[in-house]
Amino acid sequence: MKEARSKAQGILAAADFPGEILTGVPVVEIKGTAEAVVICHRGVIGYEPEELRIASSLGPIRIRGAGLTIFRMNRERIVLHGKVCSVELGEKPC
């Protein structure tokens, strides 16, 4: 099992792929103010045009903005379009 994980990590590193994917830790990418991508999610908790709440291994991810729409979603990734104003991770602020 360790050997398979090590090989997979080597392949992901060679492909410049985030290693967090293997451990289930969410990756949030913000592309300007027009797009957000969440990788390794556990589903949508709540959705409104001003706020999207996503379940993750670190607790809820809250993305706030205006005109937010789920552009694409599958088991691993959610692509959100609209004006992204803020992203919060977990239940309580740091």
C-alpha cells in the first residue's frame, strides 16, 4: 500500500498536480474575481447566488460573492462562476 501511494505521489508531482488530492485535503483555486475551483469536496451544503457552502474534510468552505453559479460539478471538483468576494475555511475564523 505504501509503495502504491509513493508511486502515485511521484506521478502527481511529475504532472505538477497538488499532492493534497491523495490525502483528501481540499484545494481551493481562485482565478481573479470571476472563478473559484474547489477540488476534493464532499458535496454542496447550501447554495444561493450570494453564498455557496461546500462540505470538506476541513469543515465547510464558504464562498461569498454576487451572481454565483455552479458552472460545473462532479465528484472531485466544483467550478463556480460569478463575482467571488471571499473564501472561508472551517467553522470559525483563525
